[in-house]
Amino acid sequence: FPSHDTILTNIPITDKINGFQFITPQRGDKAKLLQFSMKNTLLYHEQKKAVHAHNRDYEARMEALQIILHISGPLRHIECFDNSNIQGTSAVAACVVFKNGAPEPQSYRHFNIKTVEGPDDFASMREIVYRRYRRLLKEAQHLPNLIVIDGGKGQLSAALDALKELDLVGKIPIIGLAKKLEEIYLPGKESPIVADFSNPGLLLLQHLRDEAHRFGITHHRKKRSASFLVSEFEQIQGVGAKSLEKIRTRSE
């Protein structure tokens, strides 16, 4: 292998720099070392290009969404809420967080609905939005640049009620995204915004909504499984309330 004053190169160099010797090996260990280094360099540059392109895509989506919503500030921090219940059972909700246009899974949050009886999506949405931002305010954490609600006018209105109670109306932009036609509802606007389906901003909203739905459904299934397990143990004589609660907690 070359000493500290030898530089391996893939092209012949006749110049001398401060006593360094340039060598262009054709075979042997030095040639293998040079080939290995060149492959690593090319791989590194390809990875950098891929990351750069990926980041450019995120930037394009955020900028397009700003244009659609007429928001002047950057959308570096977006949160999206979704309710999940099947036939009114095991109602849960999810909040997903995107930073710089990309998902940040460590910041995702699940919510078990506490104050709503039965399948009431509007009341459930109001509860989770209120709980989420009451906690962020209490802990002096950063608020998002945009809130996305999975749903139309009803869900958006419920979320706005929660923001009013926290004195956050007008301080955080909030929208509703209705599923079927991908209509974007804004507070105080009768007609929704309908963006082109290929618009990068709409693609970002769809990604947020789909991720919130996926995350919420996963938690909902776990909760339903836990409820089923508890109901089975309830049939066993001698299993008390404390034991059932432990089973429920561990299963969830």
C-alpha cells in the first residue's frame, strides 16, 4: 500500500507537489484500492444527488401548497388529524407531523377518545384538536404552520371550535380536505378550492391525509384486539377488574 507521500490517481499526473508522488496503478493491490475508492466516491455522489432531488421535491410540494392556500409563510411544520372508528366502536384518532415536507414518525400521536359517546366524528375531532394544542401551549412547544383536518365543512368547523377555546383562531392556518373530490375547505369560505390532481401541493396534502389514516387505523385495530381479549377474559370466573385493566393496558 502507498506511503503517506504517495497519491494514487486514475489519470497520469506528471506534476510534483511538495514532494508528493502521483501513481496510476494498473494492477495489484494499489489498483484494487484505487478502484474501491472510485466506486465509493461515485456512490457517495449518487446518494447526494438522490437526497438533493428528494429535498427539491419536498420543497416544490411545500411551495405549491403555499400558492394553493395563499399562505405567505413557509410550511415547515404541518400536522394532520384523522378519526378512526368502525361501526362506532373503539373510537380513536391520530395526529401525524410533517417537517420540511417529510413525515416525522417520532412526533406522531394517537388519541383515545375520552369525552364522546358513540360515533360522533365532529365531537371527536373537536376533542383531539383541543387536547393536542392545549398540551403544546402548556409545554411551550412550537405550534405548526398549518393544520390539516381529514374531512369537510363539519370536521373543519369542529376543529375551529377547539382553536377558538384556546384563542388560536387566526394564529395557525387550518384547512379541511374532503376525500371524494379532494376539495380543500378554508374557514369562512363557502366554496372549496379544487386543485389539479397532479398539483404537488395537493400531493403533499394527500400524503398527510393518507399517513394520518394509516396511523389511526393501525391503532384502532390494536384497540379492537385489546377489547376482544378483555371480553374473552371477562368470561373467566375469578378474573377481577384490576386484572382486566392490566390486560387491556398491555394489549394496547
